[in-house]
Amino acid sequence: MSAYWIAHVTVTDADAYGEYASLATGAIEAHGGEFLARGTRTVWLEGEERARNVVVRFPSVEDAERCYQSEAYQKALSFARKASIRDLCIVEGN
């Protein structure tokens, strides 16, 4: 069953976040992730608005978790942590 990685992000350092995005893309794709939405138009209805929103489909929740825990993604994440405020979750699809 597929799973969706949903991230809501406020970028605080564009250069460092660009490094994150570059590294994260390869890690995500290596784990079967497919970007469905990435920085596109968002209509915010409830909660804390974030300027950047990303949706990635993975083959399974386990694949999404393995991606997050992977050495490659953790390296990318080291840039994102100092360059953004983020919320990230994995949602199992139907």
C-alpha cells in the first residue's frame, strides 16, 4: 500500500535549504519516492501556514521510513534543520 510523505516548511536560509533539496532528492528517489507536489501553489485553510509544501508518494510506509532513516537523507537533513522550520509526516494511502 502506498504512503505519502507530507512536509510543510518555512525556509529561513535559502542557500542551506537548497543544499538540503539537492541531496534529499536523490535519497528520496533512491527509496522509490515520487514527487507529487513540490513548492507549488497552496491554499491554506487551517493551522500554521508554511510557504513551502511537499508531497511525495512512496511504495509503502516502510519505504518512506527507510528513506528518512537512511544515511543519505540524514546527511541532507543536517542542512534542513539549520535552514528551516518543518513539519513532516507519513500518511498511509488507501
